[in-house]
Amino acid sequence: MLEIAALNKSFGAVKALSDINLTIRQGEVVCLLGPSGSGKSTLLRSINLLEMPDAGRIGINTPSASFDLTFGALAPAIVARELVRLRSSVGMVFQHFNLWPHMMTIENVAEAPICVRHETTRHAGLTAAAMLTRVGLGGKLTTFPDHLSGGQRQRVAIARALAMRPDIMLFDEPTSALDPELVGEVLQVIEDVAASGMTMLVATHEMGFARKVADRILFMDQGTIVEDARAEDFFERPQRERSVRFLEAIL
Ligand code: ADP
Ligand code: MG
């Protein structure tokens, strides 16, 4: 469903992604682990082109969309229409929810389906209500973000991503900005989305979650994928010395 080949991205002298290769199959739940600064966000942001890779290839093949994007000096420019199509197919949830403060939750969730997918207000509103109910916020349809807890805000952000009916969901440390007592409710919603068969790539520091929900772990360090293993193997029998040190430091 997602195939990345020889992907590179530098910021000045910092090589944030160094020859990344990876394949994710339909329905796979992959957790992206690694120390701060290892390139997790850059990888996720490159997949839906919030960052433009310097070189490499991203292929996406879903039941509803197909992309073959090549990057580099000689590659054709990506047109805006492609970007919109790509971001409809690849949903993203950020560490800092990024909700619109002047919109009620239902408006936050319905906005992109109306503006990007040109759904009718009525249809998008019904979908938004259903998605908010799915994340346990059916009673907060007309609440403004200011009046929600961090955990509720992040669940709105997840509903907003789901409302675009993506084929792949990317999560960038979705619980890192939350008070500890609010982490569980958000992880539960993400676990439910995973159980629904969604293809997901989740950067996280929540090892318990990764172990329970991930099919596969990608462990990154200094812009490279150091280890790519089944979740059970990664936690029980890490193969790389760098992975062992990481696990020892946090477990
Ligand atoms: P992680 O998400 O694993 O913490 P990042 O992908 O955010 O790692 O960062 C990888 C490296 O790229 C780090 O050295 C970081 O400082 C650098 N970096 C990321 N984004 C930018 C940016 N917009 N400008 C300059 N350097 C950046
Ligand atoms: Mg990050």
C-alpha cells in the first residue's frame, strides 16, 4: 500500500532522513520508535508532503488512489491537485491537535470534507457527527475546542482525519502533549481505529501501546531505520545494539 525507496531529506547540514526504504501492507499497523531527533516526524511529514524530500520515491497504492512520486532535482513538480488528492488519501494526526479554535467540533470535522471533497454541508455534518460519536464525543458536537480537555481535542483531531475517509493514517506522537491521565483515552481510540483494519504508521514513545497494537516496529536513529521487525521480535529479541540500548534506557 505504501512503498518508500531511497528517501532522503536534509535540513542544511542535518541529514534528517538517510536512504529510507520501507513497505507497508494494507491493514498493517506499524509503530515508529526512536529517540528524539531520529527523523520520525520528518518521515511522517514527507509521506504526505508537509516536507518535500530531496530524493527518492514514494509509491502509494490503495483501492481509491494511486501515486508514484519521484523526488530530486530532475523530478517533475508536484501540482496542487495531486497534493490535495494525496492528503485526502493519507490522513495525519499531530502532537498538537491543530484544531480551529473558532469552530465547534462538528465544524472542525466537517470542514475538509466540505471544502476539499465538496460534500454537501448536510452529508459532511452527518459524517462528522458519526465520526465524533465513534471517538466517544457524540455529546460534544457543538462544543468549542477551548472547552475540551487535551484528550478530547485529540479525539476530535482523529475524528477529523477519519472524516476524510483516508486509506492510510499517520500519527505523530499523538499523546506526547497530553497530561498522563488523558493518554489512555486517546490510545484506546487509536487502538479502535487499528482494529477497524486501517493501515497506520504511528510515531510514539508509548511502549506498552506499541507492543500491544503494532504488527511491526520500525526503530529509527539518526535518520536511518536501524531495525525493522515484528513487534514481538523487537521487544523480545532486538537485533541491533542501538535498539537494545534504547529499550534498556526506557523499559
Ligand atoms: P523526531 O521526530 O524523531 O524527533 P525530527 O524528524 O523532528 O525527529 O528531526 C530529525 C532531525 O531533523 C533533527 O536533527 C531535527 O533537528 C532536524 N529538523 C527537523 N525539522 C527541521 C526543520 N524544519 N528545520 C531544521 N531542522 C529540522
Ligand atoms: Mg517528532
